Amino acid sequence: MSYLDLKTRLDYLEDGLRELRAIDARFVANERVIHWWLVTIAFIGGLLLGGVAFGAQPSVIQTKTSPDGQWRVEVADFARRQVFELWSTPAVGGVRRKIGHTTPALEDVANTALISADSRRVIYTQGETASGNGWGLWSTPIDRQAGARISQPMTTGGRVEQFTLTADGMHVRYRADVLIDEHFAWYIVPVAGGPILGEIFTDGFESGTPGGWQ
């Protein structure tokens, strides 16, 4: 092989090596870019998932829309106090506001709230979740924090267990054990509070007689 042929082949080899180095450099650069994006995505994902895990998102356990379509009512922990409270927001947009009554640290609002037929009041139960005590029936204007208890005073441990709106949507029918004697009776009260029609139905268990309407 002549010197000229050998030099030509070496030149071709050097050209090929330079091209390979260029390709390798581009590959390494792209690999670094891909690695950077993966790390960035993992970091952002970690922040988002960590935020959810540590309560960055409030817990909402009930959402209802008023009959007139003007209000959205929610039972939620928007204040992040680990307490479920009652909130309302205009359906067309606006400021969310806390409604109902002050909710102490050991109490919650249950996820059974109802809205009156005229869309002016929210009826709900509130009490101690852990002990089961003090679950009374409450009523509040839908647009402000002015809740008032509408069920009768009860012995400590007494509770309201069920409630529904009557056909006119302006009265509440509820079932309660007032004396914690496991004697449950049904009562009716106006949605804004007022005279309670007492024991409209009794179960007759304690007296050994059949239940009946009063």
C-alpha cells in the first residue's frame, strides 16, 4: 500500500471519528436535557402530591345548590382547622362566606344539610363527632353566619339522628332522643325555628304498646 493510499484512509478515519464525536456530543446533550426535564417533572409532581397529602386541598364532604339556583352550599374544612363547617357562595360567582354557627374544635357539621324551599335558610345538624354528643338541629340564613338551634334543649348525650323537609319545604320533621333513654320520637318545627310540635310519632317500645301518630 502506497503512502498516499494510507494517508487517504487515515483522513477518512479521522473524518469518521470527528462525526462520531459530534453525534455523541449531541446525544449526551439531549440526554442531559431529557434528564433535566425528568428531574423537574418529578420535583413539581412531588410538590403537588406532597401538598395534597399535607392538606393543601380543603376537604369538601357535601355540596348542594339552592332551589332557586342562586347559591351553592358546602360542608367543608375550608379554614383547614380539621373541623367541617357550613359555607355558601353565590352561584354566579362571588365571595365564599362561612354561615351557620360557630363550630368548636371538637364539633362538626354533618354532611346532611338541607335548603328550605324558598332558598333562604339552611337546616343542618352539628355536634361532637368523637363522642356523639350534642347533635342538635340548627337553622341559618343562607347568606350569613347567624345560625340558631331549632331543636329543643336535650340532656347531655341527647341527639337528633334524622331530619327531612316536609312537603311544603318550610318545616322540618326530625327524630330525636331528648332524654338519652333510647326513646326516639318524631317532631316538627318551622325551618326558621319556632313552636315544636312534639312527639308526632312514638315507637311505643318502652311502654310495650304499638307505635302510633299523636
